[in-house]
Amino acid sequence: MGVAVKINHINNKSLFCNQPIKWLAAQEINVPDPIYNWLTELDSMTQRLARYCQQVTVKPYQEGFILLDSQNEEAQLLPNSQRYWLREVVLFGDGCPWLYGRTVIPEETLTGPERKLINLGNVPLGHHLFSGNNLTRDYINLGIQNNCWVRRSLLRLSAKPLLLTELFLPDSPIYTK
């Protein structure tokens, strides 16, 4: 199924490692309405981004099985698993980087049709997640990293969990549209 790598090794080159994300408590959230509307989008973010360009493309940055320490924040938000599938990508709108995406999936989620999640390649995660009616979202957390907005969602695909974190880069239409 792949080789497990300690998360610390992967974090050294992770798209999200340059600064910690400051997750906001409900009382701390002071977001302009247009940005809040983007951050709380319940449908496919890929489809929403596609409204502002001719072409959305995905460039995988890293994919593979990892081990998460039980003290790791992501591990605490997901069921315990021996291994997790990590996928980090950059979404581009007409060649301009708009969003970093990080998905962490317990190995137990990757059964049945969800096994396809490890072979997405250049296909946006949203194309798979929103293609049926078996997706639910437990919550959306909002945060900030280096003056860029971040959101994190615990999603369930056929009742099986995965954690999706999206960092909106400075040229993303979230800031101008």
C-alpha cells in the first residue's frame, strides 16, 4: 500500500510548515463578509474557484502514507489509525497559485470506492468528494497563517472521516471577488 514515513520528515517540506496556523475561537472571528462567505462555502471550493478563471489545475506536491504522533493536532481530530494518507496540492487558477490543500485520511477510510482517493493525481479532491450525495461536513474551523486565511473541515465520505485544510494564497479571488 505504500511506505509509511514519520510525519516529522514530511513536515520539513510541507506546504504548511513555515508558520503555525492560528485557529480562531468563535469569539475571535472578525472576518469581512465577502471573505467569510468564501471561508464557509459548503459546496466544492474547486468549483467556486473555477468561476473566476478559464482553468483550474492541480499540482500534487506530496502524497503518501504517514505516521502521526498521537500528540499531533491532526491525529487528535481523526480516529486513531496505524497510518494516514497525506496529500498536499496547490490549486492554480489560470496558472496563478490560489490555494494550498492538505488532506489527511485514516487508512480505514480508504476502503471501497474511497480507495480512489490515493490515486487522484492531478484531479481535484472536490471532483471526487462532491460527485455523489454521500458527503457530510462535521465542522469548519477558521484560522490565519502569514496574513492568509485558512479553513479546516472534518468531512465524512460514506460516513468515513477525512481532514481537509485549505490555505488561501495572496492572489486567490477570496481577497478580491
